[in-house]
Amino acid sequence: MKTVQISLNSIDKVKSFVNDITKFDYDFDLVSGRYVIDAKSIMGIFSLDLSKPIDLNIHAEDDVNSILDTLKPYIIE
């Protein structure tokens, strides 16, 4: 499992983020405080506080680099 911090501070960013990660057959969790939601759930994402960075847990073993390349526009360095 790999964890990165992402920013989803606009509606368009949320929509494109969900479209990007649904291409992968892995599980993704977003963690904000004590809330953990499925990152492929657009309604779940909108229930979080999007003004702050969110932790993204990527449950993949082998394809992590291509996932990170796809998610580059959202990742906070």
C-alpha cells in the first residue's frame, strides 16, 4: 500500500480524479480526519472537507508507478 497527499479543491478536479482512478482495478481510500471513504465514490468525496489536503491510500502492489503518473495533477509534493 502506498499513501500520498492529494488536493481536490474544485468540482472539476473531483470529477476528473474519479474518472482517472476508475480506470484502475485497485482499491483506493481517501482519509480525512477520522473519515475513510472509497475514492471512486463521487458522493463520498463531496462529503469530505475539500479545503484541506486528503490522504489517498493506494492498495496496489505492482502498478504503483503508472497510478502515480496518472494522479500527478492531484498530488501535493
